[in-house]
Amino acid sequence: MLLLYLPAAKNDADVRLLQKWTASVFILRITFRFCFMKKYSPVLIAILMYGSVVAQKNINSKPAENYVSKVWVADQGNGTYKNPILHADYSDPDAIRVGDDYYMIASSFEDIPGLPVLHSKDLVNWRILTHAVKRLSPVTHFSSPQHGGGVWAPAIRYHNGEFYIYYPDPDFGIFVVKAKNAAGPWSEPALVEGGKGLIDPCPLWDDDGKAYLVHAYAGSRATIKSIIVVKQLNAEGTKVTDDGVLVFDGHDQDPTVEGPKFYKRNGYYYIFAPAGGVATGWQLVLRSKNIYGPYERKVVMDQGTSVFNGPHQGAWVTTQTGEDWFLHFQDKDAYGRLVLLQPMKWNNDWPVIGVDKDGDGKGEPVAVYKKPNVGKVWPIQTPVESDEFNGNSLGLQWQWMANAKATWAFSNSAKGMLRLFSDKIPDSAKNLWGVPNVLLQKFPAEEFTVTTKLIFTPNTKLENEKAGLTIMGFSYANLALKSKKDGIYLVYTVCKDAEKGKTEVEKELQKVTDATVYFRVKVSKGAKCRFSYSFDGNNFTETGDEFQAEVGRWIGAKVGLFCTRTTNINDAGFADVDWFRVE
């Protein structure tokens, strides 16, 4: 009967309200029937009614536990998986197993929150668990976009009941963060060793209790590269205590050797390291009976006859059942560095990664393979992409282009919307490339469509407030609503070579009478993008030429939202984002 008093749904908010009421009434109906049949007291009935409403509210405020992407799922549901297991830019992955749980981390560069921590039960199905770095230091330095700076290739280890993540900032040094629980809270970053160009650190706690750190050098900062050094750490793993020893020089055979990962097995020290460059390289393994060498060298995986270029830099993990696996990345241009999973076996104390077709001890990547045996079959899940903004905080897929201000965005779970307040474009910014309050997420697949619903409410005292949907990279394009003296206009903007400071080209499409708009971008193979818009959510009009998405500084292209202004006054206009759907 309660449903008879509900008005007809006129918009998305009404639909959500109807869904909540319908679910709540259904729960209440069952509750009443159960309670009266069992002759329970009115007090118990009231408690159960309240609980049902609260439960329904909580259901609508939480993200999906087992979210499954509509655009890329690696688990094929038949006991096999396809590569990449993550068709998204999780660059320089490292991973460990602790008990029955697998944890993976990746580079995040300037994006905040940074240092994503992902969780899996089977090495194929992953979700974002948290971020280990909430803001980058120095705080003022990273309050504006520092493209290509920030968190480079990290390493994660579990030691004495605690998680350690070591990460390099190529301009400031090597840092460590720690946590008792991988979901956090994580400690504030502590400087392990300061200096420019110290990159790709990985620790090793030896059998005698001594701790070591292996790392490489970035030629762009250190003016030297292609070498690997081993340094001693204090027992706590928080400070480097010596100048280190050069253990491998790759100039002759392995140019650009970097990204070392440190292991010990059967009395051998192993350094897994990529060489030969991101898009064209191979996976190298070094071994020695002495931590300082000399180290033997062997290439254990390259592209071979596969379609996966430059397969290298990653992590060796062993399952509960004794299987060995290797996680690594492949560079795929505008899509970024994608994560692949390879079977791994040992032959004469050398690892063989992928499939060794000719028996020479060097493998190549697999496209499809049997899933790892972890002793149990787990549900399919993927990192979350779409967002209905029904919760009290931003989804974990979202990152800003710099350290965030608290005033940029507020979640309004009561309305099921995200409110983006406009913020003044920095005087130093020549275009959106230099603007910090751009909210982005990774490209999730080779082909996908993003649609978002946005309601724009500019400050009537301002001109040139702007809010919209953007594709970001060295070049970018976006669809937006923009305020002028005489009203709100729909505009399409392209900026070619934005990272070089080039000026935007903005095209005014039409004046709008309704500031509620649906923006869409369709990404097809090769990262080719077509923008379109609608005022009713059904009929979309394409605009602009096909836009070619491009990489950013060491990252793939991204898609997301922005809300900006050009003037500083005591209040801001805003955009309410109802939802953001990836399909």
C-alpha cells in the first residue's frame, strides 16, 4: 500500500528513491509477516523495522563488494584466464602473498591518493584495497601537478608481522611506509636515503637478520643509469647505513637495467631486473651465492612470438600449493602499462617465466592459461570503474593530479551525487595540464564508453567557470559547460601538445537553457575517442573530430572530471555529478 503514495519517477534521483522504497517495503513486509506469525512483541517489530531501513541505507552507501567490469574481465569463468589480467595502467607492479592473500602495488607518479594497494585471493581477480600515500611531500611542491615525479617503481614486503613498502621519488630519495594491516592505516613516508636519481628500491632481510636494499639509478636525475647497487639497511629497515656496492653494470649487454627485485632461494641471492627499455626490453635474472656478487646473468623471458612487447619488471610469488607465478607489465601506448600474469618454473636454480617453446630456458608470455591453483575457487571481481556517488567518500579508482584540497569535492550520499566546487586555475598553468583539481581514473579496457550526468550551477558573479568530462594526456580534449555573462554555453575543447604549454582551442557549440547535461566519450581500438552530449540522456549528438588519446608523463591516458574558474572570490560555483558509468 505504501507504494501507492509514491510519485512517478521523473529523474535518476527519483528512480533511486523508488528503488530504496521498494526494497525497504519488501523487507518490512517480510518482517511484519514473520513477527506476527511468531507473535513477537511490537518492540521487537519496531527494532526489526528500523534495522531493515538502516541496512537498506547502508547497502546503497557501500561500493559493490564483488564489482565486475563491463569492459574487461580476465577470469574466463572456465578455469582459465586471459592476459592482461588488468587492462589498466598499474605500472611497475610488485606483489607478495601473506597467508591466503595476495597484495599488489604499482607506481602512481604524481597522482593522489598514491601508491595503490590491490588485493586478490587467486592472482587473477583483483580489487583496489586502499592507497598507502594520501599526499606527497614536500606538500607545497606537490600542490601543483609534477608530471612524471612522485611515486616511481615501489616494492612491497612482509616482515615481522608488518607490511613495508619502499618507493622512490626520483627528485628526493627513497622512502618507506609501514602498516600492520595492508588495508591501512599506513605510516607517513620516512626518508630511507635522500638524493636525486635513486630509484626502484627493494629490501631483503637475510637469514642472519641483516637487512639490505637493492636499487637502480635514473639517468635523468643521477646522470648515470644501467647499474644496480646493494646497500645495507639498519635492522628496522628505515635507514641506509653504507655507500653500497655496485653488483651489476648493464652497459654492455643490458642497457637501461632497472627495477630490481631481491629474493633468496636455495642459497642463491636473486635479483630480478628488467632491461632494454620499457616497450622493447626483456626480463633479466641475476644470481649469486654472495649478496655482493659476482652475479651470473640470464635472460629468462622476452616477447618471443607473442603479441606482448617488452614483458618485464614485476614480482615472483608462490601459491599455497607451491606453484610459482610472475606478475609484470606490458607497455601499450595510450592505455599505459598493463599487468600480465605468467606461469613460472625453476630449472637448475634458474627461473623460466612464461612458456619455453624451444627449451632454451627463456620463456615468452602466454595469452590464455590455466588459473593458479590456490586451493579454492574464488568469485570473479575487478577494480571498480563506474561510480554512482552514493557513498560518503570518493571511490578508490579516482585520483587528483596533485595533492588535494579538501574543498575540491564533497560526497552527498543523501542525494547520491558528488559535488565538485570550482577552483581557480593557477597563474602558472598554461592549460588544463597545469591544473591540480582534475579528477581522473585509468583507461580500463581497449574499448569502452564513459557516460556521466552533470548539473552545473555556476556562481552568477563569475564568468568562465567550467565543468565537464575530459580525456587527459600530453594532449587532451573535453566537453564542458561554461558560464558567460549572458548564460551557460556548451563548449568542446582540444589542446594539442598540452605538456609543451600550447593553448587550448575551444569551440562554442550552443547556449543551453538547461544546465543538466549528459556527457559521453566512446573510446575505440587504438585509443581513438569520440565525444557526444545529450540533454535527455537518450539522444546523443556527436561533436568534434575523432580525438587520439595520448600517454602522459610515464602514464597512460586517463578519463575524468574537472570544475575550474579563472577568478578568485569568496565563493565558488559547482557541478553536481549524479553518476559516472563505464560500459
